[in-house]
Amino acid sequence: MTVCAPADLDDGHWRRWSSFEELRWPFPSPFTARDFVEAVARARPDTRVAVIEADGEVVGYLPHQAPRRGVATAVAHGVSD
């Protein structure tokens, strides 16, 4: 697993992320959508994305607010719940 800022993700990562979002149709979460995560990151510099890998392949993305006292929270916690 790698943790980075949303701005550090390249187009390949965003395409892969979008493909995962399409799998959740018809119930995708707007709170994990690229536009939302990027907008939150502009307002909250502690926004991060965990890039989850298995056997060298990306299998998921988990946007979150950087841990405070060791506990990560949902992106825009308090707004997105």
C-alpha cells in the first residue's frame, strides 16, 4: 500500500479508480468520486489516498483525511457522513 496526496496520482491511476467506481453502479458513492476528492484536497491539504495493491496490481483506492492521533477519517468527515 502506498499513501499519497490526490495531486500525486497520474492519469493511469484516475482511469483505474474510475473503473472501480463503474463497478459500483447503480449505487456509486459521490464521496469517493474524483471531483469530490480533488475539491476536498484543495480545501483540506491533509487529504490522502491509500493506493491498495495485491501481487503488484492496484486493487483499490481509499481516500481519507490524514490520521490524527493514528486514526484516519473519511474525506470531508462531518460533511460526507
